[in-house]
Amino acid sequence: MFSDTHFHFHHLVERGLDGAEILSNLVARNMFFGLDIGTRSDDLLRRHVQIQETVSKLPEGVKQAADEMIYFSAGIWPDVDEIKNCTEAMKKLEDSIEAFMDKSHFVAIGECGLDHHWNPGGADGRCESDFDQSVYEGERELFQMQIDLARKMNLPVIVHSRDAFDDTVDCIKNMGYHNGIIHCYSYGKEEARKFLDLGWHIAFGGAVTYTKKAKMDEMQDLLRFVPNDRILMETDSPYLAPVPFRGQTNTPVLIEHCYHFVAQARGIMSSELSVIVDRNIRDLFKL
């Protein structure tokens, strides 16, 4: 019933979760699309092998459906080391895409983008002091190089943008290629208007369910504002588990809670929102 435009399946396996059980659950729910995204320049082939190994453990009646359900992207999250070695990183990325055998299931470039959320104690160790002028400019260059690659391959881009709205808009305008997703959307209604006017899709995940009561009207206004032909849903697992599972490891199985929250804000049934999202996925990824 529910699609999930974005799940880090390899991270789930690495965290010791039962990937076969998760996939079986998704197949039982008739989830037709799950996107295993890239965050490193050289992770595509490894992710593919890991998922194939997991699929091989499934019952015979489930294997084919699971294999058909999973699609892949490849991209470089704005890690400081990758930024500092962007030419080498892009070479690794392009080589891995070229070597990827399952071309019909390779559907996007990303995630890539800009991140100016400073959280030295967090998992990504973001420090403002690491972003001198050369790193700041290099981050923009790496992002724009990946947009250019997407243009050459005629693929959508999965954009990571956190605390970097103005720079993100500036980069995508510089490249003049407006085809893809602003994933895990974290800005407001006016920022959404600018992305939508340029032609981008907006994807909502578990973080919207964290909205405080004082901000709930504003959030629901945003969720209603994104038009039917541009809205997508995602889990961003293993991160951002929706309420009531906040703080736990997220999995694609929990996507239904995101659907329920967003559908309620839009005044429709979750099943109706799922039909809308499915249609957008087919259009965006040319399925």
C-alpha cells in the first residue's frame, strides 16, 4: 500500500537488524518502490551486493517481488573529506555507476547537497570551524558537479539541504537543472514555494511528526501547501523514526506513520495519499 521514496537499507543491515524480515514485511504490504540511496562516492556496488545477499535469504515466493521493489541511487553527501577531494570523489562515483550492472534499477543521483547544521557531538560531527572558505566553496562545487552528472544522465537529483537554503537555491539555479527531490524537507512554506516554482518535488519524513503544538498550524499549512503532483514521502531510515517511535532506529516499515500524519493534515485518507505518491514516483523516476 505504501511507497517509500528513500530508505538506507544497507545501514539497517549494518546496524544488526533483520533485513530479510524487513523486506518480507514490505513485500507483504505491496510496497512497490524503495530507494536505497548513496552517501559515499564508492558505496554503490557494496550496497547492491549487500542487498542481493539479503534478498537471497528470502522465501522463494518473496525474492522476485523484493528484488523488483528495490531501486538505487548513488551520490556524495557533503562530508568534509569528500569535499576536499571532490575530483577524486567524483571519479569514484562515476566509475561505480558505470560498473553497476542493474542499470534499469539505477534511478537517481544523490543524495548530495549542502549541510550547515553545526553539531560537533552528532553522528556526522559537523563543525563550523571545518568550513573555511575553501571548504565552503568546495561543498558548492561538489554539489554542482553532481547536478551536472544528473543532467548528463537525464536522472533526478536527491538534494540534501540543511540550514543552507539560500546556498542550495543558488547552486541549483547556477546549474539550471530542476529535476528531483528536496529530501527530508526542513524549511518553511515560503522556501517550499521557491523550490516548487523551480520544479522540484518535496519529500516529507518522520521529522514532521515531531512538530510542537505551537508550530502545528504552521506545519499543517506547509503540508497542505505542497501540490498533489509534487509531494513525496520517505523514511530516511535508519534516522528520524516517526512518533511514536522517535529516538529508535527507523525502518521503512514505519513509513505508514508518516503517511497518517501528512494525510490527516491534508484532509484525506492515507490510502489516497499513497496513490498520489505512487503516481509521483512513477513520473519522477520514469517507472
